Amino acid sequence: MNPDSPDRDPSDSVEVSPPHDVETVFVVWLRCEGEDCTIQKPLFAQWSATTTEAERRADIATWRWENLRCPAGHAILRQGDYQI
């Protein structure tokens, strides 16, 4: 994240695993609950190339959304249509 971002937390960390047979897949454009908010962010996921669509959908069903917020502070809405 940009070091000048007001959302940056210096205690955050990133762990990168070696890319074996991993695919990075666009899932959905995130939208928030703010009616006049125009902020959209892409959501990507990484799965093994051999993961089936059913397995990916099952994985998505476990994702936690309750504390996800847009930069303006609005709650991110759980999406229903995913491109996997």
C-alpha cells in the first residue's frame, strides 16, 4: 500500500508464497454501501490452476466481509456475481 495512504497500518504485513501452479484471477469489482460513493476496487484471488469452479465458489463462501470498508469508510457489500 502507498506509504502516504491514510489507510496504511505500519503493523500490516504481506506474506508471499512461491507461485507453483497458482493462478491470479479477477473475481469482482468491489462496491460499497454508499449510494453516491464512486470508489471501486478490483478483487483478485489466487487458486491452484487445478481448482474447480465449485471449489472456488466454496472458498469464496468462506470469505469474511464484515470489517471490509472502502476508503470513505462505507461497508463493502458482499457480491453475488463472481467471475471465476
